[in-house]
Amino acid sequence: MSPILKKHVPLAALFLCACTLWNCGNHSTDSTTASATVEGNTANVSLRLDYSTPPLLDSLVLDCYGTDTLHYVHSADNPNFSLELFPSDSWNFKAKIYANGALMQMGELETKLSAGTAVNLSIQMHPVVGFVFVEIPLGLKNDAGITSGSMKLKSATDQYEIPMEQTVDGAVFKSDMLKLGCEYEMEILLFNQEGKTVYSVSDKFTLTEDSPVPELTLNSLRSQVALAIKAAEERRVEITIPLKAGYRRPQVDDLLITEFYAGASKSDTTQYEFIEIYNGSTDTLILDDCAIGATSSGSIRYLPLTISEIAPRQVLVLGDASKDITPPLYVNTESWNDITNTKGNIVLKCDGETLDSLYYATEPDSLHANVVPSAGSKSNTSTQLNLAQWENRRDSTAWSLGKPTPGELN
């Protein structure tokens, strides 16, 4: 491990993934058949794929061979297949999981199906190859000035060099498919605009189905790093190397208003108003003297936040405490003023300084030629910032209307 690495934070934002982790999840591995008798000439089959979700998951594929040949493709978020099949002494089910653009896991199950039965089946998936996916938080402003980087992987027979891909508030490294049963040496280098190395880390890991899985976690380049080795589900060994922690008061462009919902239906007890803010920095920010203000009856009243800090890349939802349906996690102000539906201002202040603000309306007016769009009285519709356009957030094109998603960036 490089001596540059220094201190641990609880939220992991740099994630090293090997396929071998995928069948170590909490899903049941029991593939026994549970059946019940129902009327009909076919068998009703409920089949689930058992796997731990890998990053960059593409699709789930199921091929069925029996009295007929059937092919099903599901999206990444649906591991369940509901089938109506004709009886046979031998139905063979072959499942495949594609991730990172390639076949990653396979599983197979054979069973007998009788007419008039309802059957629940489970297929345990097993990795056939692995890959490495590393995510590094840089913050929206990229204070570290990192513009490029490389990840080198080396085994006894192969070596790879993967360039860095920049994202809105970070960077990622994504390898091609890697062989199982191999030990790899990994080195990550991050460079500034002049090509100078400003950060480095090195480690070793082995990609085998049954061996320990290394997991490197990093929340901030200036905060803390922990190396965690998962020897089994019951055991976890952590090595922490201290570094200078990033813990400070927020500055302009550290905290952003990323979503607000003003048109909650008064007759629908599942809806509640909220304002969402996002810590786009790589530091933990102190919120002791922060307040949110919104227009109500032509004036702005500032409500102090009741939470003392916000971690890097964390989303904080400020919800309406007057409604019992509001999740307790989202009640983060001392009280609440109804946000006017049609037009108004929302302002976030810390230590008396305005860190972010917006003016929203259903249409431009004589004083505001460019406004953040408002859903008005349209129920179940919030205004959401496209984070990729955060620097252009004063423009209406950086915002869109959609179903409320408190706590989730869009």
C-alpha cells in the first residue's frame, strides 16, 4: 500500500469488484422444488436466479429445454421468471448473467414438471470470469486537480493498462474480462494537468470463486482509506492507514439544491413536500449554522437544519415534518413552511452566506426571463437537477420534471 494513503471514513465510494464475490451474497442457494397441485394441463413455474449483484449489470438470460425450447431476457432489476410450461420428465434450465458487456455468471438446473402443479425453483449462479471496477470520488469541483490516470493489472501471464474515465463528480477504472484462478498486482496512478502523480495506491488480489475477495474502499482522496479483506461472510479483517481528514464548513458550490417537490397532494397521505441537497465535495461538511429558506405567502423564512454534518457525495432530504407519512430520515429541519406551487425562491445559507439558490416558476415573467421549471399544482411531479449540468443550473435546461425521487440523484 502506498504511504500516501492515510485515514478511514465509513462511507465507501471507491469500490473494487471481483466476480468471485457474486455468489457470496445473502440469497439462498437451495434449489429444491416446492410444488402445489393446481388445475390445468401445464405447470406454473416461478424461477429465481440466486446471485449477488455485480456492478455494471446488463441483463439476465434464461433458456428452457423440454417439450419446447424457450428463451427469455430480463432487465438487470428483475431476477424472477414466471413460466407456464408443458409437463415433461426432464426440463433443463440454463441461466446466464451479462455484466460489463460480457457473459459473467452461469447456472443450470434440471427438474421434472407434472401437469397441474405450481413449482418454485432457484438457480444458484457461479462466476466464469471476473473484472475490476474502481470508482474514485473527485467532487464536483475536482479540487485535487486530477485530469487523468491509469490502472495497471499484472498476473503471471498477462498484464493490462486501463485508462481513467471521468464522470460528473469522480472517475472510474473498468477492466476487461479477467481469468479466475489468478493473482493480480494492481497499481492505480492519478495525474494532474501537468502530468504529475498526485495519488497512488497498489495492492494484490486473487480472482477465484472460493478465495477471499479484496475490497478497497475510499471515500475521499483527502480523507481516509481502509483495506478490507473478506475471508468469509462471518469474518472481516480491516487495515486502516491514517491520513489528513477533510472536515470543514461548506463553501460556495459545495452544497447544491438538486430536487424539490412543491405540489404534494393534500388528499394523498403518501405525498409530502421536500427539498433535496447534495454534498458535491470530497469532504465532510459541518452544517451547524445552515438553514433552508423557501417562499411562503410572499416572504422567505429560514429553517435551521437539525443535522450537524453531511458526508461526501451524500444526499440530504429536508422533508415536511407536519405529515406523519414523511420518513423520519427526511425530517431534517426544525419546522416546515409550505413551498408555494407556482413560483418562488429556495435558498440555502450557511454561516450567513448564500451557498445555492434558485427561482422557480411555471413560466418566465418580466423579472425572470430564465426560470427553473415548476410543476405547479401537478401532483406527483418534482423538479430535478441534471447533475452533469450543475455549473449551468441557473438555466432552465439543466432541470427537468419527473416523479419525485427523494434521496436519489438524477
